[in-house]
Amino acid sequence: MTESTSIICENTGQPNSGAENYENWIVFPSKQQLFVHAQRNQEIDDKITISEKSGWWSQYAAISALGRLSDVNDMGFVCVYLPSEADSTRLLQGLVKVSERKSFSVISMQVPLSLDECLSIFGAERTASNKFPTAQFKPILLQ
């Protein structure tokens, strides 16, 4: 097994607006595209709902959307998993720059897997046509 490295950039901005309401992203870069898997946790009327959505998004559009978040938001973290063939220097620089202004953290980790192996975890394909911005959150757990 290959040794993996991780970089954690903690943001010292304002805390999330709600302790029970937050959204986290897992991101796999592929050239100028990102596969984004988002998980949203919400507490409504004392019930916790966990929902998720996945899809492809351009790196530029994803970073721009994060940059438009309010200073106090429910974004928890963006975790970037870097498959063995990924070149992500510009992506990580863009995410860290945005996270310095917003209240979320960026975590990155090199993984000893190909992009196709990473995507198979979420049942996705490199050529998938699903787009993250138009995907709908689907509940996976209601407590």
C-alpha cells in the first residue's frame, strides 16, 4: 500500500450557523471537472434528516458557488480525495482561498486508487451525465 499524505486547512472564521444543520462535500477531481458528493444534515421539528446528492460540476463553477456563500453558513467541510492520477494544485489553492473568507474547512488526501475506483464507491462513472447543480437532495435517513 502506498503511503498517503493529508493536508488540513482549518478555517478560523465564524462558526456554522446551526449545530445540527450542516453540509459536507466529498470531491474527486478529474481534469477541470469535479465529482461532488454532498451530504446535508438538518434538524427540523426535533427530527434529524440526512440527505445526499452527487454529480459532476466544473471546478470553476464549484469554487465560485462556495465563494458566494454567506459568511455564516452551514458548510462544514470540503474533503478532496486525490486519486493517483489527479493534478489538483490549482483546485486546492482556489478552495483554500475561498475557505479563508468563509466558515468551512478544506481537507485533502492523496489516495492510492484510480479515479474510476474512487467513483465506484458512489456508483458513479467518469462519463456520467448527471450534473451536481441540478441534482436533487434525496433523504437517506430520518430520525
